[in-house]
Amino acid sequence: MPNPGDAAPDPVLLMADGRSKPVSAWRGKPLVLYFYPKDDTPGCTTEARDFTALADDFAAAGTAVVGVSKDNSARHVKFAAKYDLKVELATDADDSVCEAFGTWVEKKLYGKTYMGIERATFLIDAGGKIAGVWRKVKVAGHAAAVLEAAKAL
């Protein structure tokens, strides 16, 4: 699990439009990489819409925002269109991105144990170092807190 000050891992993201981009493709400007469990579910939709509502502010701060889940590209495209999302979405079909960032974790629900994505956000500075980490994210107010950290870079 990367921590502030560490070099950001550099796995390849599969973007919703089918392009492959390593995390390092955003070097030269800050990047918010937020991990969420599933498209079109209540908490994940709220989080995506909150980041979208602040998209112009993130752009003004020179910061890109990418959401990562295990949903496939077609589902991401549908999700983005349904809510007019202004953030990029990437799929992690092979778990490589989640593994690199330590967000593929054991979870428990109703007495069952399973593997899933921990809601977490990483702010990566223009030089490719981790500038901020939010683990076990509570959605309310989260996007605004990340924006404030991005503005401080």
C-alpha cells in the first residue's frame, strides 16, 4: 500500500474508451485516482457525481480525476452517460491496479467474507509521488476534501 511520499505505482489502466494508459501518463500534472466498488450503486454514484460537480474546479487546479472499479468498459460508458459524468473511468479487470494500490482487500458483509475494492483515493503529484491517501472513504464531503488537497499542491 503506497503512502504519502512514496513513488506512485505505475500499473496500466484500461480506460472506458478502450485506451490503455499507465498511471505515469499523467505525469506533469496532479492526478486523483479514486477506487470504488461498483458502477451505478448508491454510494458509488454519489461519489462519481460529487467528483463531476467539482470537475471544473479540479481542472482549474490542473488536476485530472480518474475513477477505478472492476466494471467493464461498456458498463463504465453506460454509467457515465446515465449520470453525465465528467470524470474518466477505468476498469481493473485483472486486479493489477487494485493490487498495486492496496485496495483489493478482504471484506465482510452479513457474516460472509469476500474480496472486493476498498473505497480509497490517492492524490498523486505532478512528479509522480503520492501526495495524499484517503482509506475507507465516507462519500459525503470527500470530493471537496480531495479538491482542497489538490489545490494545495
